[in-house]
Amino acid sequence: MVRAVSILSFAYSRGAAPDADLVHDMRFLRNPHWQDGLRHLTGLDAEVGAYIAGDGAYAGALARIEAELLERLADDDVRIAFGCTGGRHRSVHVAEHVAARLRAAGFSPSLEHRDLATRPRDDIARSQEAGTTAFQGD
């Protein structure tokens, strides 16, 4: 039987973790948001992925997550969520990475990035402090 796999990325700053069988907090990984050249990119961009994957904790964490997920998929459908602060970098990259690994293993995961299109909260705060509503890059 083919198991259903749903993968979701989200921002803890935008609300509670979604209803999922497994929720992984990716905030322990280094944050591309604080790198000027990466801030306005997302976890879909190769430069951001390389920065996150360069964290010393990345490979081990992903190996444990993938092993846990494959073990769960042996018996049941799984909905897994990955969260980070803003939902634009770390959670997105990890969700994409896990989805690609599952596809390579013969699964067809669904993938949703709940907060990817939202603006970083510090951009909003800077805009409000300046008395504008426009965002850089719009």
C-alpha cells in the first residue's frame, strides 16, 4: 500500500504549529535571515540551502528526521511539519529537502509552505517606524 505523506513548512511567529503527526522545530539551525545577502531570498534558493546545510547540526538532524519518517511510513500515513521563526528559510529548505528524498524513495508527498509569501516581521516593523506601508523589494 502506498502511504500518503503531507509536508508543511510554517513560521512559529505566525501562529501555532499546525496539526501534524510529527512537528520539527528547525530554529536550532543557523538563520539566513541575519545574512544581508540571504535575507530576502527563501529556502527555495540554492544559496540559502547551502548556508543552512553548512550548519554542523544539519546532516545529523536530517538523517534522524528521515529515519523517523520512513519508520512511521511503514505503518501509516504521515503529516509532518517543519517550523522556524519566519517560515521563509530553514523550514522551507528542510521541507523541500525531505520531499525530494521521499520522492527518490518512491513516495509522492504533498508539500505546502504556509508562510513563505509573508514578509519578515522586522521589515514590517522598519516600515512602520519609517511611517510607510511600502516594503523594500515590492
